[in-house]
Amino acid sequence: MHSPRPGFRAVSKFESLFAYEKPLTDGYKLLPFRFTPFDDQNYVLTNQVGEFLVLDRPTVETFVRHHLPADNPAYNDLKSKHFLLDSDSSVGIDLLALKARTKLRRFANFTGLHMFVVSLRCDHSCPYCQVSRQSDDKIAYDMSTETAEKSLELVFRSPSPNIKIEFQGGEPLLNFPLIKFIVERAKSINELQKRNLQFVIATNLANINDEMLEFCRVHNILISTSLDGPADLHNKNRPRPGNDSYQRTIEGINRVRSTLGRNQVNALMTTSKASLGRVKDIIDEYVRQDFNGIFLRTMSPYGFAIKTKWYEAYHSNEWLKFYFDGLDYILELNRAGHVFVEYYAAIILAKMLTPFEPGFVDLRSPAGIGIGAIIYNYDGDVYASDEGRMLAEMGDKTFLLGNVHKNTYEEIILSDALLAPIEESFAASVPMCTDCAFEPFCGANPVFHHATTGDFVGHKPTSEFCEKSMGIFRHLIELMRSDVEVRRIFTKWANQAC
Amino acid sequence: MSHSLTFSKQAYSLEAIKRAAYRFSDRLSVEIIPHDEVTECVCSFLNVCSDDEAQRTLASFRTEVLDHDLRLTIAKETEPMRNAILAYAFSKTGLQGSE
């Protein structure tokens, strides 16, 4: 038998079995975590960075009372997911701190999404529209070059290394000359600023022409459009003169793809009452149009959706059934070999299954208003979010931060209209959220709660936002628990959403 | 109709009971009355329900109080660790003050 060389210590590839059989007497320390009932027998537990476990209630209580033996099947899960610390988990704190820093790093970057309402005019008259539009002959509702210039000064005051400028409306292409001005001016400013600069036009595509497409190609501009489903449903939801919205949208998508490339156009849908029984038709339409996925979106309680009472047309339970049916169908497609993603689930799964924070504004705490996304209205008013602008169109200017012609960057960003809702709605210090195991996946959403209850926090036991969000969180976890194949598919979605 | 539940002051904190009462405020209006040895909760149902439903809700409320008691135990025990992890997480970012 050879003796080891001096300075050389023989190591085995694996620890001995004994190393894993921790004696009870060593004990363990609890690491911070939350728990919430999951079903009649089980609780879901989440740690500080959103890693989760589902355990039965007696195990949770035994664990919290420091009586869980190391040979309990749950012990290693609790240890590997940073719910406990024992004498041989010395890297546990380092790993947890690294994951916490990764989760929170987006906040330090500050505002990355800057939305410009270049025109409030629109050729559509969608009853669920979240913006009170004006008819398309009123030039008074277009943004001026002076307002755009002042807004761009504020955009580049954000410290974010990534700046995305999104053109919104109304229908932004009705003021295409201003889009050209903003893109060219922003790129000129960026020659010195050296940010990662991106542009998106949110358009119904009804009026896109060759000049616009060529400009988008030259400047690498992404297109985001609306597609609510097959022709009859889309045209019912999105009326316009000639009742040809669907035809124009599909033609527009094809033209964008042939000029800019297949992945330069994305589509969003909104769920109306008429959509409820038709989730498969809607998904089939997205598959037929060769999209890689779909974002199943509920209606929002703002603008015309309130005036026309379309928002009240269905209850959150009905929407959840629509969403779950859609998710089941999408999973069927994936099992059959067709890779197709539900993007809202993918955002949540990224929070559940990765150390990264995807930064979706509605699912952030502190809220993403102002500090994640900000909106410059056609008249120079600055709002904390697109939804805040929609409320203002209804007469509620709670989220008006200032005006680009009258206020400085400091006055706008440090205004009470921004700081108060962010501070008050911070989920870690809100009743019920502070104890909720789903908090790492959820968001503060002060604009929604203000719109529906009159305060930034809302009443969580009756909050529709809570009901929908927790319904989805539970469903996603249950699907992963009951089917390994689903877990594999969801992990892929999560990694794509980061 | 109201129902009275009592919780030993030795076993359950007022904080745990208040949190449970808030959580159940979509179903129950809870009046919390501290006595010498116990805390009494007078629970009134917001909507009409059967006796069975009422008993199930009250049993769930008791479990919820126990859950909050455990949560408070976790929060108290892990507070230094929680602060340490966040301090450590940001220790190299240069974002902390110099104090």
C-alpha cells in the first residue's frame, strides 16, 4: 500500500454515508422562511429567495420546534433549499446571500422601460380599451417634438444600463413622424451615453406601410401587436371601420416578418367575456400564426373597460378557469412535441425555479411603478405607470408625477405621488403579504388596488389580484408536483423568461 | 349570530390572534377582548352559513392562530440571520453607507 506523498491528502470522490447521517444532537438553525396552507393536508414553504417546498403540517411544526431528525426525508430538502443551517452546511449562507443579491440586482438599475404616448388618436374603438381614445382627426392629442425632446432628457437621467423606449397610444403609428424623431434623437444622445438601447412600437398594425417597415428594419425596432384570437372573436373585441381588424393585423404580422424577421413581432391578447369559452381557439390561432407562445391576459379595471362595464363582465373564478384550461391545452401541445410557452406562467416560474427576477412590473415588490417603468403622456405629463395614465384619463390623477415642461427629474422621481404608493404597498410590510409564502412570486400592484379599493394596499382577503395570483401560484406548483414531465417543461419556460 | 373562542395568553400572543383575525376578515368580524388568563374572540359571520360551515370556519380560525404563532416564532428566531444575509448580499456593492 502506498503512503500519501507529503502535502498530499487522499480524498474520495464522495463523502461517506456517515457524513450524511447527521446526529440529532448537533441540531440546526432555522433560516428565514414563510409558509401558507396549500391544500387540506399540506403547506407550501418559501425561503428568502423564493425556493419552495410542499410539506405536511406536522412536519412543518416539528421542523419549527427544532425536533426534525436528520433522517427525516424532508431534512435534506430543507437543507439543500436553504430553510435550515446545520454544522456541515457552511456554504449555505454564502449561497443564499448570492441568490438574494441576484434576485434584487434589478432594483439597483432603476427605470429601464420608458413609454411614450405619441398620440392618443386611434382608428379602433375597442370596448375593453384601457385608454380613453380620441377620434383620429384631432391633432391636439399628438405629442409635440418639444415634449418628446424634454422627455428624452428625463429618459437618459435614469441610471439603467438598459433603456427600452416603447411607443404607445392610442395608435402610435398615426404619429409616425414623431416616432422617427424620437428614435433618431435617442440614438444620437446614446452615442455618448452608450446604453443598451431598444425600441418597441405597440401597434394594431392597421396602418403600417413600407416606409414605416423600412425605418423599423434600419433601426432594429420590435413590433408588439394585439391578436385576440380567430377572426370572429378578434373583430368582435376590436371593432374598426370596415370590421377588418383581424385581416389587417394578420397582413401586418406577415409584412413585419418578411421585412424585419420572424421574431421581430410579438402579439398580446386580452380576455373578454366572449373569449371565455374559447381558449383553445385562441391558442390554435397563435399556433396557426407561428408564434412561439401566448400571454393569456385578464382585463384591467381602467379606462373604457370600466365605462363600458366590460371589466365587470366576468368574475376572477371564470378567468382562472379560462387560464387553467388554456394552460392544460398548452401542456398537451408541448407533450406532443410542439414547443409553445404561456408567457405569464413563464414569468412566475422564473421566480419559482431560478435565482433571477424577470422584472415584470405587476409582479414586483417594491412596486415597479416609476422605478421599473415610467410613462410620458402626449401632453408632457409623466405617470408612474401606463395604468396610472389610464386612471388619469378617467379623472383620477393620483399617479401623475409631474410634467416634463415644468418639473425636474428630481422633482418627478422624488414626488410623493411616486414614493407614497411604493412605500405603502411594499409587500414585505403589508398585512397578510408579510406572512404569505407566495410573496416572493407576487407583486405590490398599488395602482390596481387604488383603482379597485381606493387605497394603495387594498384588503388582501378580498383582493381580486390576490385571488387570481394565488390561484395561479397554487396551480403551477400542483402541476409540477403531480407530473415530472410538466416540471421539465416549466423549467425550460423559466429559463427562457430570465 | 356570534361565537366565542378563547385562547390561552400563555400559549398565544395577541399579535398572532390579530393577524388571524385580519386573514379571516372576508368571512368573520372578530372582536378581540383580553382577559386575565385568556384572550376572547367574539366571532360574527359576515354572511349566513350553516352550522357545519360555521364550525369548519371556526376550526380553521383556530389553526390560523396557531400558524401565526409559529410564524412569529420563525420571524423572531431568524431576524438576525435575515439581516445578516441581506447585509452580506450587498456587502460588495458599494451601496451601503460608511457608518
